[in-house]
Amino acid sequence: MERGRLPGVSAPEQIVCHADMDCFYAACERLREPALRGEPVVVGMGYEPGTTNGAVATASYEAREFGVESAQAISEALELLPRKIDAARNGDSVAEAGFYRPVDMEYYESVAADVREILHEHAETVREVSIDEAYLDLTDRVDWADVEEFGRRLKATIESEVGVTASLGIAPTMSAAKVASDHDKPDGLVVVEPGEVRAFLADLPVEDVHGVGPVTAARMRELGIDAAGDLAAADPATLESEFGERGRRVHRFARGEDERAVEPKGRPKSFSRESAFHEPTDDETAQYDRIERLATAVAQRAERRDVLYQTIGIKAVAPPFEVRTRARSLPGPVADEALLQEVAAELFGEFAGQRLRKVGVRVSNLSFGADEQPSLSAFGGDDGEDPDPDGQRQRSLTEFE
Ligand code: TTP
Ligand code: MG
């Protein structure tokens, strides 16, 4: 899916944080019932005597020690870990038993809202993926040297203000950040720096690659692909013939390649592309050239989405993080690549020749055409597993390129 890439436009430089709460529903139950702390806790439906069907929503890490896990039948969970109340009644050891609580979505949603508020305080752009999971774009907030400290503070704030623990992964791409947050659960903080993603993933089992579910992983093993490193080294054409477009996508993820930008859910308010120079430069020609390429990329992206734009903006970042922006509104909405290039270059004129580390082009004030329908088929779900690995199924990957 390289066709949206333009020569000379490097992958956008991003710092992405993926946050995922630990055993979230169980953590919520512990919040309002402190006696459950440190105990095996199972949250689910259908464990009351007389009801037989139901499934585990989640289990605390103590309960997972007994083999209890999400989506397991409650009958199976009860065999592995009986209820304390029943164990006591039967004279069995209560140490080998757990607490069962029914799902209470309304309460979990209220806790999730508190967590979200903190996440939004820590980043301008947050993509909420599920009740306990979100991506944060930290690019303009922190430097790689500070990300660990940032992560520690964010975790401490969530813990002290809400009372649940989060695991964080911080990486240059969304897919790597997702793997990183899961890598040291619970209470994890894993930073994967640019250039280290492929090495970080290499020895992990292939199903740890974002987007590889158990069915795909089993077939990959038959093909001799056991670890993420094997997937990264596999032939993309073979992967495509076996797994369709998903094969190419997970191949790229295993190599640390993922062009997606963190974007809030719903219709975008703007389209933008930015790109850092190898090192800060005052070379006007290189700067204008970059602006033009970025304008083309943005114009094509808007065109693919059948979107008109009325406001055109540019961004110039001087080292280390001095961000300057300029924007101009047109008399009416347009989709016009040449005009976008021209206006962007004009706006950039004010900064041309200054020492810059990064430039960007943005269009906003968008009007959506009738065809603007997210593609349902573009993301995930080719074999019934992992149907929506990160809640982005509706988004076509091309829109991020
Ligand atoms: P997860 O983040 O997948 O799981 P978790 O937060 O319980 O545990 P972890 O520490 O591994 O992140 O899902 C978030 C919540 O979504 C989870 O607490 C309960 C709910 N859920 C279900 O109801 N059914 C499921 O099959 C899964 C996986 C989750
Ligand atoms: Mg979770």
C-alpha cells in the first residue's frame, strides 16, 4: 500500500502513546469495593446458580493465574476458580477461590470518562479505541528524551485521580505503541524509540504483531513464520496471496512501518501532512520542495475522500520545538491541488530560508461530498478473527498515507 507515498516525503515523525487500562472492569469493581484488591476477581455474566450460559468479560491478574480469561465460558471459569462464597459454604479452601461480580457498564463508563479526561489533558489529539484504550499523539508535546518521564507522570495521574492502573506503550507508530503497551502488563511502561521498532518486535511471537489474530498466526506457523522477525523478512507478495491485503499490512507492521497518524474518531476536522528534515536546514529550495510535496499529498488525500477545503495552512517548526503556523481562507470550498500548492508556498514564504526542522501543510474548514463513506472492508476481518483489532476497521489505510 505504498502508492500514496511520495518520494522524498518521509514517514511523518510521530510520538505515539497507546494507553490500555489493566483488567479494566475488575479494576473498576475494586475501586468501589476495596476488599477485592489483591484478590482473584472475575467480572462476567451468568455465574449465578441456575444460569448456565455466560462469559467472562475480564479477570484480575490474580484470577488469570488460575487460567481464567476473557471470553471464557463462565462454567469453565467456575471450574478453574470457584466462588469464595461457595467454597466457604462447602468447607473448601477460600484461598483457592475468587470473587465474581456482574458486569455494570454504566459504572465502568463513568470511570472510563474520568480516565479519558486525563488523557485529553495530556495530548491535543486522542483517538479513543475502546472503553479502556486510546492512542495519544505526543509529537508536539514531548521529545524522545522526555517520554519516559511523561509516561510515568501520566500513569501516576491516572492512578491517583481515578484509582485504576494503566499500561502505556510509547513508540513512533500506532501499531508498535499498541504492542508496547501490552508488552509489560500490568502497570507497564514500555518505550520503543525510532529505529528500534523492528528489533523490539523481532523475537515476539507472530500473534503479537498488531492485526495478527490466532487463525492468521496458525496459518503463518504452517508457512514457517513463527516470530514477528520472520514475518518482517517474509516475501510480501506471498503474504498477499495467502492473506490478502492484511498480509501486506501486518508485514509492514512487523517491519515497524505504519503510516497512520493518530486521528480522533468521526469526521476529521482537517487533513494534514508534516515531515521532518534529516537535520534542520535553511535551504530554501529544499524547504519549498518539501512544502510542495506535502501539499500534493494532502490534496490527493482530500480528493480520495471526496472532500473540499476552504482553509489552507502551513506549519514551520524551528529547533527544538518552536511551532509557527499560518493559514488563509479562500472565498469558497475547493479541491484544487495546484491552488493548494500555490497558497501553501505563499504562506510559507514568511519562513523560507530560516533554519527549520519540520514543515507541514494542512487543509481545514472541510465539506464532505456524498461519497464520503469510510470503507468498511479496508481494515481487518478477513477470517472472522480479530474483527476490529483497534477499532479502526472503518478507516481505509490509504487515508493515512
Ligand atoms: P481489555 O483491555 O482487552 O482487557 P482488560 O482491560 O480487562 O485486561 P488487560 O489488562 O489485559 O488490558 O478489555 C477491556 C475491557 O473490555 C475488559 O475489562 C472487559 C471488556 N471485555 C469484554 O467484555 N470481553 C472480552 O472478550 C474482552 C477481551 C474485553
Ligand atoms: Mg485493558
